[in-house]
Amino acid sequence: MCRTTGMSIPFLITGPDDAAVTVLLAHGAGGAMDAPAMTRSADALAAVGLRVARFEFGYMAERRRSERRPPPPRAETLVPEYLAAVRAISGGALVIGGKSMGGRIASMVADDLHRSGAIAGLLCLGYPFHPIGKPEQLRTAHLERLQTPTLICQGTRDAFGTKEEVSGYALSEHIDISWLEDGDHDLKPRKAISGFSAADHMATMAGRVKLWTDDLLSKGARQSLMRRLRWLSLNDNGRGISPRSPDGLRIW
């Protein structure tokens, strides 16, 4: 079940409201928050008990409001919008991330947010390690020194970074990569070649993410939640705290 919120940033929520972990997902450069690949991923994650909150950057929201189709701006210029979404979302332990460009932007802000206690981890669904056809233009410099617990779910034939290419990159020891056989940038395989269907890979991805988030929780989610509440109080935007959630705390 999907539902939108009445907050200043309109989130598209999928999954249980009382989930222990909320996953904040931003879309890729060309697809909206309700694009098929985003919806498949959100539904799969919700099916394993995670709460998924999707949102759109301003240029994509403008495409909905008008006939204009502004191109995506440079990724780094969208950082303030991502941080605004982090401040606006409520819930328990928070994992940030996104598909393609959305995950890349999340990776740019992850360490500062993790150090401050705002997030528990980073999830990237199809990371754009380089532009298509330009493997020499790597987008990995910051990933070499990343300190945030990170899971990247990547198709082995992703044109933005294949398994063969990525295996040669110097990446932080805090990054785990879950490879999906014959998956493309949407994690979709060719069933006739791989023997896997798109649904198979969505279930595998979601199961891997659930195990990973469970591990994050076992390593101190309660502490992460309290640190997040302190961070929110220092970045207050008019919300309050109520003692009614399963964790004894609720933000709205």
C-alpha cells in the first residue's frame, strides 16, 4: 500500500508505519519517484517489513506540474534538497539512499549524517560508477574513504558499472556489494540467459537489504535512534516528539 504524506516534502510511503527501519529513496536522473523500477524496489522492500519513503527533487516535481522537462542538474547541486528530505522524514532508524543518481547524491552526504547520528546506513540501488560508455570517468573518489555502513545492489551487466569493472576499483571496506546475476541498471536480468526473472532479483535484493538492516539494528539501532532524535532536535523544523511509537518515541 502506498500513501502520500501531508508534509512540506510530499513523500510516497510504502510499507508498515511501525517498521524498525525507514529507507529514504531518491529517484534516478530520468525517472520519477513512482517510476516502475522505483515502485518495484519499494514494494519488494516493504514486503520484507521495511518502511520506504520516496521523494522527488525539484526539477522532477516541476515536470509533473508543467509541460516543461527541465534536465537534471549536476548531482552536487541537489545535496540541499536531499538534506531537507532527511530533516523532514519521520520514523525510527533511518537508512538513506536511492536509485542511480539518487543513491550517488545520498553517498555524498552520508558520512556527515552518519557521524552526527542522523542515519544508520546507506543503500544504493544500481550505483552509477561512471557514465555509460565512459568507464574512465569514475565517480568513486569519495567512495574510497566512505565510513558509513553501505550496501550497493548492482546488476553484473549494469552499463554504469559491471562486476568486472567494479572489482578493480578501490572502495572503502565499509561498502558491501550484492551482485545480481545478469542484472541491468534496473537490476533486471534476461531470464533466457540467467534463469532468473525480474521478480526473483527483486526478492533477492529485498532479502539482502533486510539481512543488512537487521545487522545494523543488532549493532546498536537503539543508540542510532537516540542519536537521530538528538540530531533532529538540533535541526528542528517545527516537529514535536510524542511517546506513542513502538520505540516509545514518535516524530511528526
